[in-house]
Amino acid sequence: MLRIDDLSFSIEGRPLFEGAAVSIPTGHKIGLVGRNGTGKTTLFRLIRGELAMEGGAITLPTRARIGGVAQEVPSSGTSLLDTVLEADTERASLMAEAETATDPARISAIQTRLADIDAWSAEGRASAILKGLGFDAAAQLRPCSDFSGGWRMRVALAGVLFAQPDLLLLDEPTNYLDLEGALWLESYLAKYPHTVIIISHDRGLLNRAVDHILHLEDRKLTLYAGGYDNFARARAEQRAVLAAEAQKVAVRRAHMQKFVDRFRAQATKAKQAQSRLKMLEKLTPITPPAEAARHVFTFPAPEELSPPILRLEGVSVGYGGPPVLRGLDLRIDQDARIALLGRNGEGKSTLSKLLAEKLKGNGEITRANKLRVGYFAQHQVDELELDETPLQHLQRARPGEAPPRLRARLAGFGLMADQAETIVSRLSGGQKARLSLLLATLDAPHMLILDEPTNHLDIESREALVEALTAYSGAVVLVSHDMHLLSLVADRLWLVSGGHVTPYDGDLESYRAFLLSSEGKPAREKANAKAAPKPKRASRDEIAALRSELRKCEARIEKLEEMRDRLAKKLADPELYEDTRTGDLRVWQGKYTEVMEALDRAEAMWMAAQEALDSAQAGAA
């Protein structure tokens, strides 16, 4: 069991922990969440003993091994497979000693221990982990120096997973994984035999791979059972209750203060006033939990173009050698919402660059007149000028605009006055990503191509990005490992595999199941085998019926949202929290929970109805 007792720690005089305490039973899978800057990574460093606590204690079972991902695997001549095998230092040490040991008793002890730790299957286990993270058999035999820093980070992750420490600490591991790697990691962590604590802003991972959420807020730690969605619902209910209690106490304090101010000077009322004054001192104001800062993205609206805005016929594209993609026959309209699926290295980024005119292709490519394309890729964040401020970046891109207008643009992406004048090197990863997104959308593009846009964005920012993309009137092409983002934004799936791009007729859940169960066959062959059959051509009456069902779902959601708002207002009534009405409070809280669950179901029904209508319309086209 990991125990944190009365933990206190500050950085440069700013307290991050004050009396924080939590107990985490052995074998639990924990998602550590909290706003950026609250101290999540610092907590990991305290657990590992890299920082000295100011007060309190952190205790682990005797001889428990703590593991985490190193900053980067060195660029060495050692193969990927051997690098991962060396991560299990006990096995590596015993294997080396077995080569030179001469004492029979010691040889026996070494062989017994090697058998205990299943050393002879180590290569197979290491190879399976590397394969799950995107390295095929040939790549596993290549030296680390052949790979970029991002790929070597995957090797570092493979190494710590292979070593299987008793306490596994992972800090945003999916930031350097693609969708396939992220889904594999989810599955692996769910079955990991020891304790895991993972810092992540990936809502899907926090719902599927962990069984508890550890929330860091106001320098305290609170453990919640269940995944992130359960945590979010519990927090919403707590906020409603605490806000109502705070209002109740504020009303009582105001009433007492008014009595004291009115009668303090009157001799006949002096004792009563003094008594009320003492009561007032004891009645501590309640501060409701601070709402998360509103994160925003504001994408400018482009003018409407005639469809299609982009068409590819018989197009191939590559990097000078054999084409990476060939025979592309694709059409994109301005209302398209497309997610690109496919294993790493199949060509998703190549297709994105082709669509963004970063690569030239062979074949017939027809673009609408005046078509503007916005392109965001993770590497662009690293290409920002580190010694310039966000305001200076915009001044260079828009030299004719006045500073107030440029500041308003920055504020539209959550970069307020302080960040506007801060040099990029001192901004957080999320703030840099916001600046890059702003630069990508500055010209009000008709098509927005986003390659892993959520890296470094916290959960609130990811939700804001979903809202902005939903409201955006241009086409969207997405490459992301964030299943939650893809499920809320994309309405069409394209599979990039085997040098081709084809529509994927299943949904994201079927694609996830296919990835987790696939082995052996080429990805394109297996994906097509898993895809649902083409829908039959729908009649006008069938489409009309589907539209009617969709309207009913929308009306149901609207009605439930009204009920939710009324119940939230009721829960904010101070009188509800009088001691004599505790039974009523439980009733209203139960009704609120029921409505929220019904709203979840109604939204799921709406999504299903929308998908059915889209499928029918596609078949009738």
C-alpha cells in the first residue's frame, strides 16, 4: 500500500501540498488529475524521493520497486529489443553473472531466481510490448540511434513496462503514442499486475484503464472510485451542494451582522448584540470550490464554397521513392468531419500533408477556388520562436493589425494579457499548442487539418476544442490518439492502410476491438473483414422516419436539460439544507442523479439516431 500522510511541500514559496493525505491499496490503477500547475508531476518526484518533503511522510512496502519513463533513451548502437531487456536490471545482472559464476551453490541460486522471474520468456514478452507500441520485428533489431527522440520515448516506455515495477508512475504517456499505441497501452495497463498511477488528460484512458481517480485540488488529495466520468459527476454534485451551503451560511452571516450593527450601541440590546457577534465569529464562511477557468477556442468562420472543396482522382504521393499512398480517389466537402485511422507508418501524416499542400502528389487534384487550408501538426509547436512572445508572433503574421485586435485574437484562444507578453520558452505546453492552433486558423480556413492537436492540452481545453470544432463551419480532418475527441467530432472514418485510403464502415468501438484483437493479417485485410456490410439504399420515407426520430431525441435532450437546470436551482436553495429537511435533500439529490443518467442515455440515443440518418443518406446519395 502507498500511504501519503500530512504531506507539505512548496516551490519558491508557493505551497503545492498542505496536509495532503491518501492511501492507495496495492494493485489499484489510479488516474491522477488536477489543473495544470497544481503539482501532479511534483508528487511523482516526491514519491520517487527526488525532492525532499517539508513535512509528512510517504511510505511504501519494503523493497517495493518504483518505475517511470526516463526523459529519453540514449541514442546508442544497442538494438531496441536489447535496450528493453536491459531495463529489467535484476535479470540482466543475473544473466551476466551466470556467464562467469563457478561456485555450484551460487549457480544453482542464480538459475532458481531466473526461473522465478520467468527470465527465459523475457525476449518474447519484450518483443510483444515493443510490437504493441508500434515496432515490428525488423525494427526491434535496429539500433536506438536509427530512431528519433519521439520513437525512443516509446522504447523507454516499453522498458519500464517490461521491468514491471511494483509502483508504476506514468506522466502523460500517450503524448508520444498514436491511436493504436494508446489503445494497446489502455489494455495493457488494465491487466498490469501491480499498482499504477498515471497522469493523463486522455478521458478515454481515464475511463477504461483506471479504477480510481486521485484528484489534486487546493493542495489536498482526494480519491474517488471509478473512472473519470464518475468522478466528473461526483464533482458536479459536490459543487452544487457546497455552493448551496455557502449561500445559506452567507445569508445567516448577513442577518447576524445586520442585527449587531443595528443594536450594538443600545444598552438594552448590548448583550444580545455581543452574543450574536460571538456566533458570527464562529460561523466560518464556506468557500465553494472554484470553477475551472473557462478554456476557449474561437475559430473564425470561412465563407461558403461550392462542393466539393477538394477532390483527388488517381493520386499517388511519397517522398521521392516508391509512393507511400497510391490510387487515392477522395472527395471532401466543406461540412466534412473526417478521422484518419490506421497503424503508425501507414501514411496518415503523409495524407495530411498532401491535403495541406505540404507535399505534392501525382494525379488529378482539384481544389475549389479561394480554398484556404489550416494545418496543425505537433512538430509546429516545437518550431515556434522561443525568444518571442505570442503577440510578436501575431504581429509578424498580421503586420497591419493594431495590437488591441491581436490581443483579442489571443484571448479568443485562452491566451490572456499575461501570456501575450510572455516569451514562448516560458509558456506551458498547452499554451504553446494554443498559439500554434491560433496561427493555423488565422486566415479563416475552409478546411482544418489537425494532426494530434490534443497533446499537452488538459481535459478542460480538450472539451473546449470539441466545442469549437463542432461550431466551426469548415471541413475537419483529424489524426488523434484521443478516442473521446474523435467520437465527438468525426462523422466519417477513413482507413489508411496498405498504401490505400478507404472508408471504414464500422464505428470507433469496432475499430478499437479490431486493433486489440488483431495479429498476423495485414491491417487493411483485417479491417475490411471487420467492417460492417454496406447499408442498403434507403427510401425517402425511411429517411423521413429517421429524421423524425432524430428530432424526438433532440426534444428529449432539451426536456431533460430543463429538468436538470430546475433541479440544480432547487439544490441551490439554502432552506433545503436545514437539519429538519435532510430527507428532502436526499430525495432531490437522487432525482438529480437520475436526470443526469437519463441525459447520458438520451445523448447516446441521439448519437445513434444521427449515425443511422447519416448512413441512410450516404446510401441514398
